[in-house]
Amino acid sequence: MKIIDIINQSDKTVFSFELLPPLKGQNADKLYRTIEELLDFDPKYINITTHRDEMEYRMLPNGLLEKRTIRKRPGTVAIAASIQNRYNVPVVPHVVCGGFTKEETENMLLDLNFMGINNVLALRGDKLKSESIFKPEPGGHAYANELVKQIVDLRQGKYIDPDLKNNTPMDFCIGVAGYPEKHSEATNPDVDLINLKRKVESGADYIVTQMFFDNQKYYDFIDRCRAAGINVPIIPGIKPLSLKNQVSVLPGIFSIDIPEEFAKEVRKCKNNEDARQVGTEWAIAQAKDLVAHNVPCLHIYTYGISDNTKQIAKAAF
Ligand code: FAD
């Protein structure tokens, strides 16, 4: 089932969560256990992240540096298909521009289509750690709106090769990312909103937000989107803080603020275990408030941890 239909057909907030594919070298048992822990809360869909190749330098015994290309978490397509078949819950694999040519993206979408997956989240992806700015793959997309356009073309059976005729359309529901506190690279919030609108006008069916720790930022974002003529559903994504140092690390990585009232409580924690409890309580309060506001869906970034997500879902639904 398509995410947009799930949302439109539900009169109350639904529950969904995001998972990362296993690290290379590990099997999927832990991932399946995480899902099984959360099935009681009736997740309506599960997102699966995608991770591009990274460059890594390793010191050789002779003192020289060896440059290697590694993908730490391969297997998005396979793990997504496996989850959907195993648990009969729709999956939303992430499709990213960074590191992929348009041809490779088309092939990934074909694989997803063959496996009965008809939901995707279309993203640009982050820059490589070794780069100062995002560089598109030669023959790839520079921005997510271009990727959305490619997926919309495929909905109409329009493939890259113009000689391919009478093609089967691939009918994907398309989600895109939105940033209540502005994307880190955007010059200002207004420009970011224009670019978000571009994604919706290109054909995105809904928006899911970057994490935020102050619900007011999400409510204000909704108001600004509606005023700008962005009328698709906007799903809030929240992340329970799980390590003490995240209070100082997350703002830098995701260009978000952590309210001082919350940060103060985390700083008082003696260890990660205490911080995780404080983080879970904060996320529960956020979740309850969002559900009380009848948001379309409560989407939780689990990072593969089920116990705090379980507590949040139990309290909120
Ligand atoms: P875009 O919408 O392309 O925006 C990127 C920047 O360019 C913004 O500053 C925007 O204002 C600007 N911009 C957009 N379009 C244009 C245009 N046409 N012309 C000029 N400027 C433009 N990353 C991963 O690698 N894998 C994942 O699985 C993943 N999952 C995510 C899930 C969610 C819900 C979110 C919020 C983020 C996720 N990310 C993931 C991170 C994401 O890839 C980064 O935030 C990335 O830097 C931006 O992606 P985007 O799709 O929002 O890009």
C-alpha cells in the first residue's frame, strides 16, 4: 500500500519508524529483533536508509596510505524487500542522488518495483566526509527535486533510454525531506522553503521532517509551508536522544537546536544510561503532544534501538 493512501485513509495519527541496514559483516538478526519488538504497536510502514560509498585511507605497514572505497551498510534493496515480505508491512527504502548515476538509480528502482515495493523517500544525500561541498556523481542528480522528476517520469513509463518504448510504468509513492530548522546549506529559511516547494511541484506526495526537539519548530514550519502553498502531508520525524554527548553533537550534524531546558537535564546525567532515560522522557512528551495535535504519522528514528522507541510508542498511542 502507498504511504500517501495510508495517511489519507487514517483519521488518527499512525506510527512508523526508520531503520539502518546492518553493517557489512553482520547478518540481519538484530534488525529483525528490533522490528519484532515494535510490531505490537502496529507500524504502518518502515523506512530503510541508504548509505553511499565512502572513501577511507588506511595506513599500510610500509607507512604509505591506501585509499579504499567502502560501503559500510550495503543492501538497502534486499533488506527492504525481506522486511516487507517477512512482516507484511510496507517499506520505504531511501533513494539518494549522491554516489549514484541516473542509470544506477533507474536500476535500483527497477529492482524495487520487481520486488513489489512502491514507496520511496527521494533524497540528495550528504556530502562525502572528505569533501567540503556536495558533489553530484557524474551522470547523477545534483538535487533531490531532479531525482523526484526521474521517479515521476518512471511513473509514466518514461525511462532514460529514449529508444525504450511501451514501457511498464513504475508507480511509486514519493516522500521527500523537509527541515523545520532549515537545511544546513540553505542560505536562509525562505530559500529552503522555495527548494522544498520545488520538490513537491516536481511530484512528491508527502514530506517527512528532519528530527527536532522543540515541537513549536514543527508547528511553525507547517504554518510557513502552508503559507507558501505547500499542501502535502508533513510527517514529523523525532529521534530519542540516546547518548549524553548527542546534546552537543546533534546540533552540529543536523543544524538543529536543542532547547536549554532539555540540554540542562542531559548535562546533569552521570552516564549514557541516565541520558537515555531523560532523552526517552523528552521524546515521549514530544510524541504525546504531536499525537494530541493529530499529526498524520509519528515517525521515529530508531537507529536500530527498540527499547526507547517501544516506550515512546506505548505512551503515545
Ligand atoms: P535537497 O532537497 O536537494 O536540498 C539540499 C540543499 O540544496 C538544501 O539546502 C536546499 O535548500 C538546496 N536545494 C534544493 N534544491 C535546489 C535547487 N534545485 N537549486 C538550488 N538549491 C537547491 N542521507 C543519506 O545519505 N541516506 C539516507 O538514507 C538519508 N535519510 C534521510 C531521511 C530524512 C527524513 C532526512 C530529513 C534526511 C535524510 N538524509 C539521508 C540526509 C539528507 O540526504 C541530507 O540532509 C542532505 O544534505 C539533503 O538532502 P535533501 O534530499 O533534503 O536535499
